[in-house]
Amino acid sequence: MENFIYGSEAKYTINEVSKITNLSKPTIRYYEDIGLLQNITRDKNNIRLFSDNQVMRLRMIQCMRSTGMGIDMIRHYIGLSNEDETDLKERYSIVLEQEEILLAKKEEIKKQLSFIEHKKQNYEEKLNNLQKSKF
């Protein structure tokens, strides 16, 4: 992950943020429109400028979405305070749930990769045997 300095200085255009996050510009605008991304600064030409904090927020949204978390749950997660102990515990619980989802996906991918590697080895052996039989 790139090193971002947590800060609110607006310095990235939507094109730059799109390249950094691999999110499309319409997706970034959508997240702003539905309130997941707030306080976007605009320059004198009305061009959006994003801070490191906002880029990190997009990365968090992107990560949570990739685990299958819905927009409403992400909105709830964002709405929880970092200061309140109850909210902090709930945020922690949500992160643990997402970790479990990702670990399960990782195991499934390992199984699929193992199967593919087995098939690849079979084909390599058959191709080698065909090559040997030609000579």
C-alpha cells in the first residue's frame, strides 16, 4: 500500500485518485453523492480535489465492498465514532467479520489453485510424453 500521510490537505484530482485506487471516476462520484465521501474541496475551476484522508477512506470502502459488504453497512461503519468505546468495539467487530470473510475466500482460492496446479501438471506430463513418443 502506498504511504499516505494522514491529512486533510486537498491535493489529488479525481483522475489521480482514480489511478491510485483503481476506482472509476463515476464510482468515486457515486460514493460522494451517497455521502460515503464528504467535504470534497473544489478549486477555482470547480475541479474536485481529494486529501490523503479521503483517498484512505476510498481504499477502506473499496476493501469493504470487495468482501461483499453492502453500502448501508459501510455507511453504518463510517458513522461509528472512533472515540466512543461502544462504537469502537462495534467497528472492531465489523473488521473481524470482514477478516473472517477474506480468510474463507483465501482458503477457497488455495483449493482452486491446488486443483489448477494438479491439472497443469497432468497436461505437462501428457505433453512431455507426446514429445517423447515423436522421437
